[in-house]
Amino acid sequence: MHQTPLHPAHREAGARLVDFAGWQMPLHYGSQLEEHHAVRRDAGMFDTSHMLPIDVEGAGAREFLRGALANDVARLKTPGKALYSCLLREDGGVLDDLIVTFLREDLFRVIVNAGTALKDLGWLEGLRAKRAPALKLRPRRDLAMIAVQGPNAREKTWQALPELRAASEPLGAFFGAQAGESFIARTGYTGEDGFELLVPVETAVESWKRLAAAGVKPCGLGARDTLRLEAGMNLYGQDMDETVTPLESGLAWTVVLGDARDFVGKAGLVARKCERELTGLVLLGRGGVLRAHQKVHAAAGEGEITSGGFSPTLEQSIALARLPAGTAPGSRVRVEVRAKRLEALVVKPPFVRHGKSLIAKPRSGAPS
Amino acid sequence: MKHPNDLKYTESHEWIRIEPDGTITVGITDHAQDALGDLVFIELPELGRKLAGAEACAVVESVKAASDVYAPVAGEVVAVNDAAVEAPGDLNKDPYATWLFRIKPAAGFDAGKLLDAAAYEKSVT
């Protein structure tokens, strides 16, 4: 079992540790709900060091990534700008989702999921050998990652780590900057403002403790999951995998199909029919909790919940579900929850942004 | 974790209090609430429902998972704690005050088959 550089700090804080993709990670430090609310209302932090940064180095890095990723890094015109993208198989199935950052014309950095890191690295390495043998791919296990998220995340980060302030204060959303040995980006996975920090492994615990001393609450994977679900963000391996395309995963906005650029998976995507789509559900009434793999009955046929749970912000159960295409927001479906079929409202994610519900409070039994 | 000596327990993590009137009160243990995490949903059996021993008759769901609660003994449901349904988080704060349901045991109920606190703690460590 792998441990991140922050593992000693988690142990010291009494974290409940779980196995996640081969890593021993904090599930929570006491109460997942309190951690969730801390991020929505104040500031919380997550150890995301299990994820893997991979530097793509050398002349032609941009062209290589334009051919490797479904989103187009030509959109990255200013150094420091980041982009969300899927990495696809030839048939359009999703190998992983990632963030790619333009650092220099000869240096781009992609950050991939923990459970898929070795697969991704092997896949990219295969492409590199064929298409751009002069490029180098460098996995960066020398960096630890801390995501600081919440309405007060930026202020508290600057209090804790004042040396990062000058570089990070001017950053707009989805921009990052080098600050000494660290890299700080205004990105996240919670639907709140904040930063993701890449810091040297040697100083990671020190940074974490300074953030905690400034009142940033340590948060585990449990809160991370409810926060990203409220924010309508997909979790790889759950809401999408190699058997589905980005178009079936609510990610059409991340795929540039309408121009001359070719990329791995483009032909597959164009050839495949898109008969399902990922959408949001809000449970009506209080009959239970929506969970992954529950069957959904819609007017146009059956579907399945891919991620579900209790939304602490809405105080209601919500889910992402893959349903027959054309199941419109506002329509109602029935979900098999144990022996019952519970009514749910189809909505367009996200459910929550910047601490506020984006879903009109649905009333059970109201006419549809 | 606390597992009071004046209660009985099951291996499926229910606690049982035998009341002076012969009914038994059922909840889930401190160990169970800790393992489940923050509770967000509780469903209780209907009043008057006749339960077989070890029958799944209630559901507790946390932020993490759903878990069945089993009837520790055969009998009839004579009371349910609606306050727990309204505020599932209370069960995390005090699993012994936040009872779930009360059963009038069927004839032949033998409290000696239930675990005492020491035996329960041994079963969860």
C-alpha cells in the first residue's frame, strides 16, 4: 500500500484511513459532514498527492498533446493556463480525465488520477515513442499536492504561506504560477474557489501544518466525494470508464470535434452512436439515499445511477445517472432503492456552486 | 468506544435493553455508528409488524453506505423512535439514547442467547 508524503500528518490528526486505488488515504478526520460544510462555508484542504503529475518536456510538446487529448491544448495561449480533458482510446472510450497546464512552449504538465496513473503513463509513453520520440515524459513523484478549497481558501492560504501570495494573487480561474519551489493554481474539484498546490515532498508536511494552523480544516476523501458530486463533476472509474465516451458522460464541452485536428479517439467518437447521456437526479421525498448502480426507469427506457449520495448542502439525496438520450431536465424518473421505486427529478448538473444551491427545492408529489 | 454493561448485544451490531415491562428496546452500537460514519437516513419498521428473529427490519444509511438492522429476537413492533428518523445525526452523537424500535418478544425469548458487553467487544476487535 502506498502512502503519500502527508501520511504522518494524517495519522497524527487521527484520520480514518482507507485503501483508495492502492493508496492509504484519509476517509475523514472525525465527521465527513463537518468537513463538507467547512469547504462550502470557510476553507478545507485535501491531500491529493496520490494523483500523478507528468511533465511533457521538449520541442513539440504542444503538438504531441493536441494529438493525444480530446480537448485542444491550442486553447492554452497564456503560460500558466490549464485545461480539463479526457484521454481516449481509439474507439472513443475514456482512459482517464486530467488537467493539462501550459507552462512553457517546451513544457506542459498533465495531472492524472491515482488509479489510472500507470495505465496513462504507459499509454502516453506508447504514443510518444511512435509520434514524438524526442519528447520526454517525466512522472513527478517528487511533488506533493494539497487542494485548499472554500470561500476563504485563498485568504487562509496566504496567511499560512505568505510566500505564495505575490505569485497567486493575480491568478484567474484555471490559471497557475510557479512560486519558488512550489506551483500554485486556481483550480479544484469542489465547486468552490481555492488553490491546488504542488509542493516539494520534503516541505509538504510543513505546508499542511501551517495551513491547518491558519484554520484550514483537513478533509478526507468522503467529503471530497460529496463536494464533487454536488458540483456535478465526474469521478473516473465511477461515472465514466473505458466503455463510455465523453459524449455519454456530460463532457461534450471538453471535446473539440468540429475542426481539422486529429486526435486519438476522434474517429471512434464520430463513428459511435450516442444513445445515453449523463444527467443529474434529485430524489423527491425522503424514501432513502440514491447510490451507484441503482436502476433508473425513465420514459425512454432504463438507465443506471453512476454516483449517488446524500447532499449535505441540499439536505437531500442527489445522483449522477446515465439515462437514455433525450431524458430532459424537469422530467421525472423512478429509481429502484431496495424494494421500492422512488421518484426523482431529472436536473442539469451542477447542483451546487459557491455554497449555493442551483436546484429549485423540489416538492414531492407536485404535478410534473 | 463505549458499550455499556447494562445492555445486551448481537454480532450484527444491535444493542438491546430489556425493559421492566418485558419489551426490548433496540438500537445500533457505538462501534456500528463509528464504522458507518455520519448517518443521513433511517427507516424503521411499521408498528404492529411481526418479526422473525434475525429478520432485516430497519435501514440506517450514512454518507458512505446503507446497512440493515436486524430484529434481535422474534416478536411484534410496539414502538418506533420517529425522532431518530427526523434527526439521524443524533444517533452518531449518542447511539444509546437514540433507540430505533421496541419489540414485544414472542414466547420463548431467551436473553441468555444475546451477547454481553465483554463478548460483543471481543467480537468486534
